[in-house]
Amino acid sequence: MVALVERDAGPPAGSLVEALKKVHDAFRREPALIRGEVAASGPRLERQRAQHVSVQRLLEQLQSVLASDDLAPEKLPAEANRLAEELGNETGFIAAAAAPLTQTLLK
């Protein structure tokens, strides 16, 4: 996630030439800041993508276990509990990682 923050409101003080130079400098500076923020958040985003894939895999396994006729009825609760616990752990990791990012955006 990238959050843009307004730095200065209104036109820059000084001559028109100086004002144009400051505006153009700001336009060149912003993409560099965005690239830096995106690069810094890259590992975090990749980790979250991997966790979402893991959640999808666990949900598919849970659906498969619940729909399976091959699993012995006495083994169903243990397997469903195992998958549900793994799913809870993964979603907890995702929520813990998303909370600081959300706080940053809401400031």
C-alpha cells in the first residue's frame, strides 16, 4: 500500500520561474518516493500473497475433507479441527500484517 501525503498547499513563493521549477522538481520527486515505498513494501506484499494462497489451499482442503466419502467418520473431526486451526493461524498472520498498514493509511 502506498500513502501519498500533501507536503505544501498553494503555489510556491517567489518568481514564476522559481515556482515552475519547484513544481517540476516536486513532480520528479514524487515518482521516486513512490518507487521507494513500493520497493520497501514488496517483501511484505509477497508474503501476504503467499499467505492468501495458503488460505485458499486450506479452504479447498477443508471443503474436500467435508465432502469426502473416503474419510472414515471417526477421523473427520480431527482432520477438520487440524485444518480449521491452520486456517485460523494463517488468517491471524494476515490480520497482524495488515493492521499496521491500515493504521498508516488512516493517519
